[in-house]
Amino acid sequence: MAGTLQVSVISPEQVLFEGPASAVTAPGFDGEMGILPMHAPLMTLLGNGTLRIESTGGMKQFRVSGGFLQVVDDTVRVVTEEASAVA
Amino acid sequence: MAKGRELKGRIKSVENTRKITRTMEMVAASKMKRATDRVAAARPYALALGEVLARLVRPEIAEKFPLLRQPASKRKVALLLLTANRGLCGAFNTNLIREARARIAELEAQGAEVEVHIVGKKGIAFFKYLGRSISSERIDIGDRPSAADAASLIDALTDRFAKGELDGVHITYAKFQSALSTPPTTEQVVPVVPPATQGTPRDFLLAPDAETIVESLLPAYVRNMVYRALVETVAGEQSARRTAMKNATDNASDMITLLRRTYNSARQAQITQEIAEIVGGAAALE
């Protein structure tokens, strides 16, 4: 598996997470979706649920509701109005 | 020594004032730091949303969204004015109010009926003094506006725009360009002006389709515009207050120097006079 993903989780008030990750599991509008490196460019809406990021520093989880996710060139951007870290 | 005591009292009083203004300056400086951090933190989200909308909004689909509708004529528009709850920040509130009044006059000259929505005690007080009707007023938004505050301000207005009751919503706020430059600015919130496309267009897999994505992102974009305006206005207020209080502190210091000089020369004159009197008295005895 080549490369890693650059992931950022952005809410209106702050950038919640920014860093490399090997995989992202996001709550899509119609079900969970997994994103690995070399993903095709994608833009999708998110539903409600838990966003999981397999980062180098361990698994990070965020509760998100709504917003969207964009993948371009191994850069994943999660932009959501409501996001909070789950311990 | 009556004059001397009077001068001493004034020096004391100016010193106390300086103590207050210096404290306010320091408080405003630290609040400004936090407020500018929030302005910076809000930027990535605005950029990300704007970029996506710029990619997805095409003239063909624009007609389908009420928030992108361009009304043929402006009959009734809303102006949202953001001001501070507190004064002692120089011409900050005055400038915002002046900008808002200029905009209202401009819109009314175009034949539109303008309803005014105001945030902040200073703006409310001024428009009440003018005797102008205020459609809604809010004073509960403090130094740390949240995205929820922005939503509560704008959602009702965008709904009315979508229904066709309003032909536009504008917002007047202090744009935070730097700590020294926070010009009052008016921007059109709805109809939404999609940001210009930048960079190379790419083919994306879209899920669901472009229209659905745009539909759910437009309200977020509008709310974010208002959130950004709120955050920038708070930062502007604090930086204006810091500058005003710095000037006040400097002026107080100048005044103290001057008063002290006057006091010392009065004291010296008095001593000289007393010595002259003693010498004169001694000479008279011989």
C-alpha cells in the first residue's frame, strides 16, 4: 500500500485534527465508507455518526453530524458544522 | 500653598485614571489575542466551503436554489448591523453605524424598504435615538460568538428570503484586516454570491449529486459568513479598544508630566518667596 493520507477535520470554530493517517472511516449520508490511500477524487455528504481516523498516533474518533468530505490526491478534508472529539 | 494642594489632587486623579486605562488596555490586548486566534481558526473552514461551492455551483443549477435566486428588483431588504455591547473603544461603533446608515440610505434610494436588525447595545441605542424602528435586536452575543449564535441570527432571515419575503440580506461588520485596520464593511449574505473558482477543475466522484451537495452546503456557507463577521467584529472591537486605551494612557502620562512640572515650579516659587520673606524680616530687625 503506497503512501499515507493527509487528513484534516475542520469545524467553523477550529481545526480539530490535522495529520497523516493510513485510513479513514466516515459516516456517509447513506452508510459508512472507508477511505484508503490512492482513493479517487471524491466529494460526498456526511450523515450523523462517528468519524474514525487511523492516524500514526493511534485511532482518533470524532462525532460528526452533517457536512461533507472531500478526497483529492490523498488529502482528505472533513468539513462539518458540528464535530467533537470522542475520547 | 492652596494652588499646590489643588495640583497634587489633580495629579492623583489623573494617575488613577491612567491606572484604569492601562488595565483596560492590557485586558483588551489579551482578549484581542484570543479573538484574532479565533479569526484565524475560522479561516480554514470558510476556505474549504468556498472552494467546494465554487466548484459545484454552475449557472445551470443556480436557478433551482432559492438562496441563489437573483430577485428582479429589490423591494424589501434586511440589513444586519453588528456593533459592540460596550463603548470606550474609540470611533469603532460610530464607524459601523455610519457605514450602516450610508448603506440604508443607498438601498432606500434604490426604492427598497430596509428593515434593520442590530446586534450590540451601542447600535441599538443609536437607532432608538434616531427613532428608527428596529426589526430585531440582540445583546446576548458576547466576546466569544459561537457558530450557534450565527445560526440563530441568520436562519430566520434566510428562510424569509427563500420564501420571497425578502429580496436580500446584507451584513455590516468590522472586517478584521489587521490589528490596526478594521474597516466597517457591508457584504451581501443572500442571494449568495458564489466565490470565484480557483485552481484547476477536477473530476470528482459526487455522492449524491452536485445539486444535493450544494443544497446542504449553501445554508452552511451563509451561516459561516455571519459567524466570520461576528468573530471579526469582536476582534476589531478589542483592537479598537486597545488602541483607544493606549492613547488614553499616553495622554494621561503627558498630562501628569505637565502637572508635575507646574506643581514643582509652584513649590519652588513658594520656597523662594518664603526665604525672601525671612531674609527681608531678618534685615528689618537689624
